[in-house]
Amino acid sequence: GFAFLGAPAQAVTVSGLYSVEVPVDGSSSAQLQQGYEEGLRRVLVRVSGSRDVLSRDGIQSVLAEAESLLLSYQFLRGDDGGNRLQMSFGAVGVNRALASIDAPVWGANRPLTLAWIAVEERGSRRLITEGAESDQWQSAFAQAASERGLPVALPSENFRGDRELLSEIWGQFVGRVRSSAPDTSHDVMALVRVSQSGGQWRAGWVFDGMAMDGGEEVVTAANPQALARAVIDRWAGLPCGRP
């Protein structure tokens, strides 16, 4: 497995770990109950740091008690006819529920990953930077990171026009990229290259700031959102700064 070198240097405190919003079909008590359970599922994964929590013995009885773990909720009716349920669960109750099924609690202090993501689309490559809200890749990674409560930073827009840096990221030359951005604080640096292969999207990455355990890791998925989720799920599963 992977191990982070040393203690997290820039670990950041993640807020909102116990708050979540999920789509629901309606506001009947059965539909709300489904919403509470789905919300709690997401919170349990985020707080324990692992999807394995959902296959543990006793998880069904924990989910059945979802409503009793709520601090507050709000039913939101969308203009497009889509309904959403916004919930905040109590940290004490959720942590106790995790303990009851022998699942870990990953604290709010989590290592910060600086992600250099180069995307090749329609024959041209570009760097994904912060502040590009209209960018589907930026929003896909931001959404996936928030789902897992994993702090991920993107480089600033100043780096966007740097073709040399882009090819260093693509070539996964860790040392050169590290010296290009010495001022950006992080615990771990990931160099990610995203491209299309067949009908699939492919992301391959290497880490810096961890004891390296072989070369490039790769995941594939059908669309940008699913690819970002697959990458972030893999990152969140690494034993970094864990209890």
C-alpha cells in the first residue's frame, strides 16, 4: 500500500463533513426516509474515509436510525421539478454510530492534495486551474472532492499559459513540476493526465510526497463526472493521515 511520508505538513480542517444534500422523489414520509438514509450513507463514507463502511455488519440498523441522527433538514422544491433534501447530521451521533459497527472516524484534519491536472481534448492539452467555474473538469473534480471531504487544491490561473509546465505534467516529471511551483503549500502533489481512449475517459497519475510504490495509477470511466469520482475515491482510500 501507499504511505504518506511524515506527518501532514499543510493538513487543512474540512468543514461541512456532516452536511449533505440529496435528490428525493417527493415529501411523503417514505420518500423522506429514503432521503435520510441516502444522506447518512454519504456522510458515513465521508467521515469514515472509506466506502467499505457500507458493507459492514450492522450498517442496515444504523441506516434505519438515520432520522434520529438528524440535527436539521430542509425540503427544497426545484423550479425544474427536481426535489432535494438538505440535511445536517449530529457529529456525536454519527461518530457513535460508526463506532458501533467498528468503523473508523477520519477526523476533520485532512492532508491537502495539490492536483496538477492536464486534459487532452480534441487534440489540444490544457491545465485545469482554480477559478475556472465554467470548466466541466474543474467542477467535476471539485464536486467529487467535496463528496468525499478530501481537500484538493488546483494551481492558480497564472500557470495556465505555461506550455513547458504542461508537458512536464503530461510526462509526469515530478521534480520539474515541484520546482515550477515552490510556493504552493500542500501535503501531497498529484500529476494527472486525462485523455480519451476508445469511448472512455482515462486518468493516470503519480504522487509526490508519498513513499512511491510503483508507477502510474490508472482509472477509466464513461464521462468526466464519473472519472473525477473514480480518481478521488482512489485518493480518499489511501492511508493518509488516518486514525
